[in-house]
Amino acid sequence: MFVSRPAVQPVEAPSPANAAENPPRLRMKDIQGMPGTAGGLALRLSQFVFAVAALGVMESTNNFGFVTVFCYLIAAAITQSLWSISLAFLDIYALLVKRCLRNPRALCIFTIGDGITSTLTFSAACASAGITILLRGNGSICSHEHCTSFESAIAIAFISCI
């Protein structure tokens, strides 16, 4: 069978005058919150502050250890704070030496680490919120001061993972 094929016409290169009118497209250099930028450093430091605040509020109660989920929230907050401060130091270094952190492997590691730590913190905060609601329903177990501290630590942990 003989099938007809369309003819391919050659494409002309644009003239230099036309190229001056339409400059080539440029890539966006700095995205807000990207590692190695001032916005990324601000986000990392705020993430660290909220994780440490959740840890501090939870540690301020004297009977957080009677529920395993609260210990899990503390472990997740410690992991979140260590990850955030280490990447904040990396951002500070990149800003000081004026280097960009746009290496695909590094961005992949940052993304995987952020996904793991935020998932840990989110799951710990969700589990702790459920237990706190359960304890609040039984007034004899949870005093109002401790439940309020637990709730504020959980809210701060949610802000940290966001």
C-alpha cells in the first residue's frame, strides 16, 4: 500500500530584528521560600520556633507522660525542630557565601525530609488532639489547666507542620 505523506516545509530562522523585539524566555531565579533565600530562612526559623514552642508547652505540664501519644508529639516536635534548624543553618551558609541551593539532588532531599517531618508532626498532632478530646470528655482524668496546655501545644504543632 502506498500512503501519501505530507510534505515538510523548511522553517525559516527569525531575523535578528525580530529577535530583538522578542527576547528569549528567562527562568525564574528566586522563588519565595526556596532554600538558600531570605524567605526560605524565615520559613525555616518560624518552623523551628513553633516546633520548640510546642515542645516547651507540652514539657511544661508535669503529667504528659501518662499518654503515649503525647510522648509521640514530643518526639515529632524534636525531630521537626532538629530538621528545621539544620536547614536554617544551611540557608544561612548559602546566604553568607552567596551560593544557590538549586541542585536537584539537594532539593529532592529537602523535599523528602520536609515530607517525612511534616507527616510525623501532623500525625502526632492529630492523635494528640483526639486523645485530648477524649480526656476532656472525662473530667476526672484531665484537669482544665493540663487540657488547656495540651490543646495549645497541639495547635502550635499544627502550625509548625503547616
